[in-house]
Amino acid sequence: MANGKLDTWEIGAPEKTGTLPSKFFYDPEIHRREVEEIFYKTWQCVCHDSELAAPGSYVKFDLADQSVLLIRGDDGQVHGFHNVCQHRGTRLVEAARGQFKRMIICPYHSWAYRFDGALRNAPRSEEVAGFDPAQYGLKPVRVEAFAGFHFVNLDPAAAPLAGDLEGALATMRRYLPDLDDIELVNECDFEVEANWKVIVDNAIEGYHFKLSGPVHKDLTALIDFDGYALTPHGKWWTYIGPPRAVETAFGHPVAGETYQTDWFFNIQLWPATTFYAFPYADVIGTFHQVPLGPEKTLLRCSHYRPKGRPESALSKAVIAWFNEELAPEDIDLNLAVQRGVKSFGFDRGLYLIDARHGPNSEHLVHHFHSLVYRAVGKAPAAAE
């Protein structure tokens, strides 16, 4: 950052362009702009529809200094509200999820709201001349459903979610046929002392798979890595590996198992929501990068299983493997990068991109960086 302006970066051919300047991974002003121009203006995945099973069930989602509630109404619809009482600004709930009985009750002065956000009761308000409960309902937040999940957007003027995702749902259903009939079985939060983009960068390139740690090598052994394809589609992208015929996966026999797919399937929706499936495991996973600061990110990892089939030993094993082995190994890589980008000996790196955009190519990283820069920098209006 110089003279209060963002460092510039030329979006050009990725083979000839250095990576984003290192300050994009730790500068407080750039982080502030990313929160305001990216996260407050894009669709954020909150939960699957099955997590809001009955009227009054809710899930809370925090994003920077904002907090949102998704609630199943008495009408069966899912409503989104800012998590704040309209009396004095008290947060209504702190728990990540729960079940309201009949009303949403503010813990401070017991203002009570219906599940559609309307104010039902405000103690002593009858003593205030002209008090109109209709003027003090909870403030709504936009909610849209996609692939059985609910997304929120804090920008009232944002374009509909589906507008940026043409073709994404068909791709997901090919590999995740049980999307409409799943339930949450595990959620694990990691607070990572790294910028959110460091974590995304690591996920969307296969270059490090055979070169970094033993857990990644174990994953690579399950897929035909030569066929690993990383494909941009504008505001969504996929990284998919075909299966290798194996007898065991994650320490369990494959024979007799049912599973979503035998492929390694990943799809990421801009800016930071990923849906995935590991080979031979009847599990659908999601992970989200939620920025907590310039150098701190909440990595929320959730796993879902089809409700119509029992959870197998292999599927249980892959969840433990992800939470206890793969994620920690990736986080160690994230931390090493975060420490390194602040070095006086580093400013801009190199995208290693081959002509065929093969499994080791970093073209998706460049694609992602281009989207970031267009949102917060001084990028040209023309497309790449």
C-alpha cells in the first residue's frame, strides 16, 4: 500500500503475470475492502435445508461484524434476519444453532418476535404514545436456495445467486446425487492464522499433492492424478479427479460400500464455498473460508450423509481422516505461506502454468486472484 492506494496488479496472461502482491495477504486496508466489496456483496452459504427441520429452528451465521439468523417460519419458509433486536441493538442469540419455542425473545428486555420477524410484544410499549409494532420488526436479509442449501446476501441490490452459477447445479448432481436427501453429521471449525485467500489458493491447485505431505500422497493414491482437471467457469470452478481402482480407502475395504461417487469431486462457488466428495465415501462435504481478520480465517468444515442409508464405517473414517489428518496438514501449509508472504525477501511469486492446464497447473489460482482484484483493486473492465 502506498499513499493510501491499493498496490496495482496487471491482469494478463497467467503464464506471464506474477502473483498478487504479497500485501494482499496481510494488509488491513485491503482486508477491509475485501470484506466490504466481496463478502458483504456476495452469496454466503449458511446451511442445508435439513438443518432447519421444524418451525423455530435456526442457524446463526457470523461474517466480520455482521450476524445473521436463518429461521424456519410457521409457514414452512426459511426467513433471514439480522441477528439484532430493534430496541437497543442487542444480539438476539449467540448459539450457532438451536430451536426457538414460540417466539424469538431478546435476552435484554424480552422484546418478542414471531418467526416471520414481526414484533409480537414489547414490554411497557403500551405506555409509549403512538408506538407501532409494525415499525419494529426484525430487519430482513436476502435468502436464496441452491442445491438444497440456503445462502444469504447482505447486499439488497445483489444479483440473484443463480445468475452466476449456470451449469453448476447440473455438475453437482452428476457427482452428488443425494443432495436433496442429506443430513448434517459433523461440523468442525478451525481458526487458521492465515489470510482467507491463502487457504483458497491451497485448495485449488494440485501441484502440491505429490510434493507436500504424506496425507496428500494418500489422497493422490486414490485417484488417477493424470486426469485431475481444474476448470474455471467464471464465478464457479471445479477440480475433479477420476478414480483409481483400489481395494481399500481410508483404511477400509471398498467392496460392498455405497457412495456418492468414486471420483474426487470439488466445486467452489465464488468467493469461498466448496462442496466436495472423496472417492468411495458416502459423504458430502462443505468447507467455507470466513475472514476473521487480515491474517485470521474461520475454516468451517461440515459433512453430510444421505438420510436414506446408514452411515458406513468407511464414511465415518473419511470424516475423521479429513478433520484429524488432511485439514491439519493443509493448515500447516497455510501457516507456512502466511509467515512467508510478510518476508522482506518476497513480494510477488510465479504461477506455474503449463500449456495444457494439467493437474499440476496453477491457472485456477490466477483465475481466483483475478476475481479478487477486480472486486477490490483497479482492474480493467475488459474480461481476461
